[in-house]
Amino acid sequence: MTLDYDVSHDFRETEAIDLGASLSERDARFDKLTNIASLTMQAPVSLLTIIDDAGGQQIFKSASGLTGELFQTRATPLSHSFCKYVRDSGKPLLVRDARTHPELKYNPAVAEFGIIGYLGVPFRNEQGNVVGALCCIDHQPRNWDENDVEILTRLASIAADQLHLNSAETGRVKAKRLAEQAAATRASFLSHANHEVRTPLSSIGGATRLLSTLITDEKARNLVGVIERNVSRLSAVADDLVRIADLDDASSSIAAETFNLTEVVRSIVEEHQGAAKAKGIGLTFTCSLKDNPLLLFDAQSLTQVIQRLLSNAVKFTSVGEVHAAIAPERCRDGVTLRISDTGCGIESEQLGRLFEEFEAHNPRTARQGGGTGLGMSIVRREVERMGGEISVSSRPGEGTTFVVFLPASLGAYCSEVDE
């Protein structure tokens, strides 16, 4: 390796590279590297430079040992840059004495800034493009060697890694901000949509109730019944929109309260007995918990979860039965709620999307049940919000089973299971 690199050797025109504000701005996080380079090389000045062709300057992203005007401006014209030759060649540049170098001796920086000894190695951006150099500068002749080049190259590699990390962090922060903005926009839309839907629904519902008391014709009554059922369906959509908006709100809290899970499930099962008998199917409930322990959960949210699961089970079961069961989960310290049916079942390829918004497991059964496409997504989010888990297994034509795991809270259940 020669000590004086011919700056015209392997010279090539470089393509314009979009530096971006994050690359061209000074970054104090790189100052430790330039300080280490200066101390290791025993050089009074060390720079991490970015070559800005569009601006006709080299920018000091980090600098150690600068004084006077350079310390203030942290940039020089490209006419004063040695680092530009490193960027253009993509190779290290070693200069023992710039005053005697056949080409660099004419560089204005030799006289104006006292640059005599120079060692620079390529500095690359995230895409691997050489955008500048990490260099050490001395005000006297220096005999650089291969060990010096190796050390500075390793430091430049660390600087590139730091740049990648900074960019990733910036991207993460930006993505988080965009996600928060999207969530706020979505919540605003859902709120307005709910208002726009619910207001006319109230008027339509009131009008149909009034009509039902005035109409005596059977066909007309049936038509009013159709209107009432669809008003009820749209009201359910409005309720789901409100709940989705609440769940999107990161500031919303869980209203934890003590309640008897067994009694809550038994009560909900009894509510659905009428619908089950009307379809000619069985609806049963069993509980293997000891002494009906009191648990600490958001009672309203959990009640809604159980209501949705049982309602769907009855809705999509035409023959057979629906069974709800509560049992202790000794291995994980909690309880499980299992709701199984002998209904139409769900295709295997649809199971993975079942808990996503606006996913109906089967268009035919979705029309049959009149679902909104939001219910199962709400169920999953409600359960996870309380620290629980929900899973589903199903076979088409055989039925479906949902299992909800609820962790014991504050030891409320531990003592009951361990007895």
C-alpha cells in the first residue's frame, strides 16, 4: 500500500445520492467515535464528513479538534475537501505530506487550514453507498501504515452501524406516530359514523313502534317486523363501532371488580334458553370450580364476551346442543370458559382470520346470523385486554369450540384451587 494515493487513480463520476436531513445534519452521537479516532491516531483533528454535491460542500457530521470558523460552520466548500476523493474512489486515501503531493498541494485547505498529513477511509450509508469519509488530519507530515488504515476502517464501520441504528429508531418513532394518527383518525370516524347511524335509527325505530300499534293488516305487520329487525341489526353495528373506538383508545381503563363468574355465566345461559328451545336444540351449563370463587375482572366486558360467544353458538346451531363449561386451569393459575356447539363449523382456512375485523367465516352463515363482522375481533381484544387468551377449534359440519383462559387476579383464585 502506497503512502501517497494518486487522487486521479480510479476516479469516477458518482451518481447523485439523496442525503436526507438525518444524514447531513450534525449528530453528537458520533462524537465519541471521532474522539476515539483522534486519540488512537494521535491526530489533532478527526472528522466524519458527508459529501454534499448538490450544496457544493462537505459537511462535518461529527468533528473532534475543530477550532475557530470551522467549529462554527462545520462545513467547507468541496474545493477544500480531501474526503471527496475518498468518496469518489471508494478507497482509503493516505497522504504523508499534502504540501509535496503532486495534486493535493494545490488544494486551498493546505494553506488555509494547515492540512498536511491526512488519512481517510470510506463512510457508507444504510444502502452501502459511500457518502463521505472518516478521516484524521495532522498539521505535520505523517507516515501512515496499514494498521492505521485498519483501525480507522473499523471505526468507520462502527459509525455506519450507528447510522443504521439511528435510522431504524427514527423509522420506529415515525411509524409509531403514524399509527397513533391513524388510530385517532379511525376513532374520530367511528364516532361520527356511530352518530350518523344512530340518529336516524332512533327515528325509524320510534316510527315502526308507532306503526305496529296502528296497523291491523297482517302483511303490513310483517313488513313492520322486517323494519324492526333491521333496525335492531343496525343498532348492533352502531354499538360495535362505539366499542371498537373505545378499545382503540389507549387511555381507556379496565374497571376491575369482584364478581361471581359461575353466576354470571349461568345467568347468561338462562337468557338464551328461550332462543335455544325455539330452535329445538339443547343448551347446558356445567361448572367444576370449588365454592364458586370470586374473581377480579372487568365484569361488563367479560359479560359481553360471554354474551357474544353464547349468542353465536345458539345462532349457528340447528341440530344438537350448545354447552358452556367453567373449569380450573391449575397449570397456569386461572380458569377456562369453554363454549362448544354442534353447529355448522368453520373451514380450516378461515380460522386464522376469524378474529380479524370484518371477517365472516362463511358468507352464507354470515347472512344467516346477521353478524357485523366486528364481533369476534371485539371478543379477542376484550379478552386480551384483561390479560386472558382465546382460542378456537372447529370442523365443518361438526361444530365449534371456543376456549377462553382467564388468569387469576391478585391471588383471588389461587387459594380456591389449592385447597
